[in-house]
Amino acid sequence: MELIRQSDFLLDPRKQEDLRRFAEGMTREQLLWSSGYLTGFGESAPASKIQGGTGEKITILFGTETGNAKRLAELLAARAQAMGVQTSIQDMLTYGRAQLRRDRVIVLIVSTHGDGEPPDSARALLASLTDGPAPDLHGSRFAILALGDASYPKFCQAGKAFDMALASAGAERLLPRVDCDVDYEEDATSWMEQVLGTITTGKPSPAVPLPAPILKQGYSSHATFPAVLLSKVNLSGRGSDREVWHLELDIDESGLHYTPGDIVSVIPSNPPQLVEELLDRLELDHKASVRTRRGEVPLAEALAAHYEITRITWPFLERYARLSDAKALQSAIAGRDVNSLDTWIDGREVVDIVGQYPVKGLSAQSFADCLRPLPPRRYSIASSLLAAPGEVHLTVAAVRYSSHGRERLGVASTFLADRVAIGRPVPLFIESNAEFRLPEDSGQAMIMIGAGTGVAPFRSFLQEREALGAAGNNWLFFGDRHFSTDFLYQREWLRWLRDGRLTRLDVAFSRDQERKIYVQDRLRERAGDVFAWLEEGAAVYVCGAEAMGRAVHQSLVDIVQSAGRTQVQAEEYILELKQTGRYHRDVY
């Protein structure tokens, strides 16, 4: 078996051995998750070529923000290699129209973010297909796996846009597009088998889904580690209208390890009062047995720990509407009246649907089948193992609000803030986030931009750099509402500033003056210095809400433009930062 080469980069011997075992018949699950396989494949280069046997060559493209699409692309490439299929894998960011015309079998894995937006890395490729004359792709074939979140109205919109654009350009579908919700693993694996079956035999292989993936050290959403809560501190000052908690969890006996920038995924349970209210509205026996992915359990337990009962998803609406006699709901679903339904859904939960559109004679199983599995909630890690051995720290804003006459609670945030006591376990696993890593060169400068709890990974970055004695300069832009109540980790930032670990600190407290000031405004105010840092090789990191991420991106473009570039040149400058690994975003 030949080595796998990424440009001039050879995989390390451990990963070569992984792939050799794959080809020799080791089960997919054993290979995929052995030795942390998915946590570092090909991170040193944007594309790879896998030389296999005599199968038809496929080009695998991924567009990703958090790394999930990339990890799935790497798995598909490894599986293709085992079957003797010649394969190339490439980030959409570095893939152009000329390659699109040349490659004859194209497999795309792409996520959707925000209000139907493609990942940054996929925007240019999608624009090349939709803006202006599209390339002639007659004779090409393609398949698409779309990742998204069904609680958003434009579910998997990026994948749908690519699907339509490629077909309109004349390319032929290998098989229908598959749209995956947040619990994507089984559908994704089945899709891979069908794609490879179609390529190698001319017809799809039977869909044989895998169990949930084990992302690191044997833990996954189906096999979590019970990390004991060691400490919980409210970071918000007295009088704040928010609660932001700093949590410290014990992972000392787990074998888990992580790198700054990685993600903790917490498996919460739903608020007990919401479960009780939903059961009362349904008028079903709490002890009625229902089948879940983890076996049969009583309905009350299923609603508490197995199913999403807060966010209303399109699949839920479609399934529930079929069971109900609600003509208005059925009509809106049938007409795909996204805007009207999205407006109505905003601020409502499953219990509101059940209350407004009751179904007589509904069985416990029929209702459970309408729901999606309770997905993990993902939090940026706020610590370094070098500074806090055997621990992982989180920064969590408790979500509480009123809407439509009811009090609403964030599922995971209030689970952690209210219902997990010190000494009690939190079910979790760790996901690698290869797209949000410290610079390999410890002497490289960093500009870190975070708002609210988006500052969490930058605490881990500075802890790591302090422990390593890294020489690189560090500049933090932090924003929140009020200086007196919302300056998260204030003492630590000021200590690092005093010690010289933090070179510069700029803050933006939006509600402390009549005109609201945000981190993007502070960036513009420091435009000259920010551009100087960029010219000297600094890497940029952005973490926070999607809207903040867009505003910061525009500020960076404006800063480059203010240095004498045209708008097009400024946009190309920022794109080059991303292409060269100097612009990283973790937005949600």
C-alpha cells in the first residue's frame, strides 16, 4: 500500500498503519476512531492525493467552519483508499473553476451556518457557479452531503445551493443529496457507502449506518465521560442582567486530552418542569414505553434525556402536522411558507405546538418519532492542560428569557448553572477543532477578537503560551455590555497585561455610553496598528456570535482598505490570510 501524500507532507507512521489496517479488513468503526484518527489527518496542507488501485478517480471537496465536514471528507477518502479508488481531497477555499471543469467525479461535503450561509471557505466556489456564466459541467457527476441544523428555516441551504448550481451547469447526480441534522453520523456513513458503491459497482451499496462516532479517546455522544464538577463561579458582577458561569470539571481519570481551541460537547437533560408540562399537555402515560436509539425507556425519561423538546425543527413540524387535524399548520407546511412559520416559531417550543394543535389518540411512540435526538451542546474550552492538568474549564452564559407568556430556559446552560451541583458528574466528550489552533510558531503574534463567552478560547490560548514561555505578542479585543458587571476574567487579563504576556488589550462595553460601541468599532479605531500587525505576520482569531463574526470580518476588510487598497484588493488580502492559515473563526 502506497503512502498518502499531501503536497510534500507525509502522514506520520501511526496514520499510515491506521490506513493499512483499514485496507486489511478492520471494521470501519475500529479504524475510524482508533488512535484519535480524525483529530489530525492532513492538517499541514490544504489538499491530498490518495493513490489507490484502479477505481475511478473522485475529487472530495469540503467546506467547513468547525471541522465536521473536513473530518467526514477525510473518512471518505480513507474508505475510498481501502477500496482501491484513486482520490483527491481538497478544501473548497483553494479549489477553482478550472479544476471544476477538469474533475469528472466530484463529491462535496458542506455545512451551513447562520441564516443559510455557506462556510467562508465555500463562498468563492459557490459564487463561481451562481454569479455570471457557470462552467459547462456536462459529462461530470457529483454527490453532495449537506450538514446543518434543522431548527433553522434554511436547513442545509448551502448544500442545496451547490446541488442546484451543479445540476444547472450540466453535471449529473450520482445519487440524491443527503441533508443531515446535528446528529449526522449515521446518515453520513450510510451516504458514504452509497457513494462508493455507486462509483465502484455502478449502483448504491446498501445503507449500513455505524454507531455514533468516537471522536477522542473512546468517548462520544453515545459513550460520554462523567466529568465531576469541581468548581462553579458566577463571573457576572452584582447587578448584571446576565449570568455567566466559569466551570471547572475533573477529567483526570478519563484519559482525555485536548488542545487549546478544542470543543467540549455536553450531553444535557431537559428542564424537569418543561418535561412535566409537555407530558401534561400530551395527556400520555409517563411510564409508556418508547423505542429510542438507545433502547426502550419510559416516555418521561425519553423526553428528559433522549429528545429535543425545545427547538422546533422543520422535520418535527412536518411529522406532527401529518398527525394533527390543524389545517393552518398543514397548509403552511405544504406551502413551505418559511418566513411566516419562522416568525411564528420564534420564541416558541414543542410544548407550544402541542398546546395549540392537540392530537387526539396520539400514542407515545408516534409523538417520540416526531422528535429529533437531543443533540450535544458545544462549548469552547477555556483552559490549557498545561495550566490546569486533569481539568477542563468552560465559560457558560445561562439562557433565560420570556416569550409568548412563558419563561424559557436554555437546555444545557441551565443544566450546568442550576441542576449540576459541585461533586456531581457532567456527561461530556471532546471534539477536535483543527480549524482553530494556536500558531505552530510560538513566536508568531496573535490578534484575538472575542465578545461575551467568545473570549473563552483566548483564555486557553494565553494559559498555553504562558506555560510554554512563548515569545509571540498577543493582542486581545474583548467586548460585552458593561465594564462593572461583564468584564469576564478581568483579573486574569490585567495580570497578563501587567506581566507582558498580553501585549495589548482593547475593550468595548456597548452599554456604558449613549452610542453603543462594539469590538468591530475598536478594531477600526486601531486600524493603523492592526494593519501593521497583519503586515508583520500576525494571525487573527475571532470567536463569538455569527453576527459579530460578520461585523468583525467587514471591519478587517475596511482596515485593509484604509491602508490604501481597493475593496477588491482588501477582500483578496483577507482571503489570503485565511488561505495561509492566519485567519481563524469560531462563530455560532
